[in-house]
Amino acid sequence: MNDRLLRTARRQPTDTTPVWLMRQAGRYLPEYRAIRGNIAFLDLCKNPDLAAEVTVQPVTRLGVDAAIIFSDILIPVEAMGIHLELGDKGPHFPNPLRTAADIDKLGVPDPVEGTGFVAEAIRRTRKALNDSVPVIGFAGAPFTLAAYMVEGGGSKSYIVIKRLLFEQPELAHRLFQKLTDTLIPYLKMQVEAGASIVQIFDSWGGELSPYDFERFSLPYLTRMVTELKATGVPVILFGTNMTPHLPLLKRTGADVIGLDWRVNVDEGRRILGPDVATQGNLDPLHLFLPREELDARVKDILGRAGPIGHIFNLGHGILPPSDPDAAKFLVDAVHRHGTALRQGIALR
């Protein structure tokens, strides 16, 4: 296996910098669109053969150092008993959680019974790849999932979920606890199926103040990280707008902290210290730069990050209008300059 990602997550030396891209299996790839045109998004997530096929696509086309299983962070909450609609315009919950009764109705599902298709997709992906690269499993963080479930979908202000936190904190914690009880077995199922590293997405955790993040997100993230690390796999923790929260994220014990593009990697590493690996952090829109300038951005990030303990990625998911050839250029540039970095060649 190409184990660059796993070694880097453990801050061990590698021959070059590993790279993968969030949302690397998606609408920017014509081969993905060919499959997606014939099936609804949620149905695709639940079809192990097709999910494995689209998971493998970017590994074949781009040469990335890992496959991340094709799924969605909201898959396990549907199994808890809330109706979910997923489409190209994002998630929608027709009956959002608004009362204590709504939350009490949610179950804590058996992961195999409720979401076993994810495990099967991981097994089929490993077989299709012949274990040539690691498979990344993932889940959302309790606060992020709760935000979707309470708001009814995406939000600009997060007023409904924040009112729940501030007006009924005990009820909010009850929801977070139930989500955590669901997510840990869900991730462990993915590890048992063959995921050799996992990522937790707290996509909207940056919408909280540091005080509120420490109160409403950190305890649950810490429990998730602790229990997942006990399985022996490294854990990546990622969210956007998280720069003020980096000291708190370190306290979770995660092996890798993902950085968005709003902080320079060297500054992020300074805050986190030497015993945590980093991941990131190219602005996804930099893929629209001329190749020479894109190459310069890659060199700048790699030069700031150094040769040990850094996984190259975007600061958020790749966007549908992106050119697959630009993504391929990016991956090749990371590998080329990552090798030079380890040979002592200055990149900056």
C-alpha cells in the first residue's frame, strides 16, 4: 500500500507529501456525472457497487494518495429516524427538530442495520483498489449534524440551533449525546470494514464562539476522537473558520487538524505545536488560477508546512466547476515539490 497518508498522520517521514482532495469524487468529474445522471444522490450513497466505483474514480484519474468513501455526513442521522432529502442543492429536512418530543423520538441505530451499505462500499472499494491506497472513513460532528437537523438544512445565521443552545442547553446536550452515541459505532463500523483512517467534519463549528464551542462541541468531539483512536486508526478533525478554535481542537487528541485557507499553514502549526499533524489548505478557487500561479501556491504551502506531518488538501471541498486537469496538475505539483522539499531544495 501507498502509506504516505498514514505515515504522515503519525508524523513519520515519507518520500513526498501526500495529497487528497475533499469532495474529490464529485460533479467536477465527467465520469461521476455519467453515473450521477441516472440515479438520485441518496440512492447512489446507498448502492455499494456504485459508491465504490465513484470512490475509485479520482484515485485513477488524479493519482491522489487516498480514497475517501463516497457518502454524506447526514447518512447516519437518517437512520436515527428523521426524514432526509439530499440533492444537488444540499440537504433538506422537511420536519426539522424543534421540540423535546422530536429529539426524544430519535433512535440510536445499530450501524450495520441502518447504514451497513457504507461498510460494504468500503469493502468493495478496497477490493477494487487492491489496497493500493488507504480508504478514509468519515462522519460529521454532533454540532454540525444537529445544526442541519434543527435548522432544516443549511443556514446563514444559525439562529434556530443557537437559540436551542442558549435557551434550552440541557435539551441541546441531550441531542448531542444521542448523536455521539450514534456516530462512534458508525465510524467503528467503517474501521472494521477496512477504513484505515477517519475524518470528522465539524463543518459549522466555526460558527460558534470559542466559549460556546468549548461547551457544546468540544466534549463530544473529544469522546469521538478518543474512542476512534482506541481502534488504532489515526483521526483527522476538520472544520471551516476554525482558526480561533485551534487550541481547543488540539485538546481533542486528534492526530491531524485540518486547516482552511484563512490561516497560513506555518501559523496553524505554530499554534498547534509539533505533536499534531496538519492538513490543508489551498483555497478551492485557486484551482482556477493559471498553472504557473497555482504551482506557486502549492510551493508556498509546502514550504511553510515543512517535510514532516503535513497532508496537502484543499481548505474545503473541490467545487463542481473545477477542471479535472487542474486537479491533476495540483496533485502532480504536490508530489514533485514534496519530493524536492525532502531533498533540501528551498521552495519559497
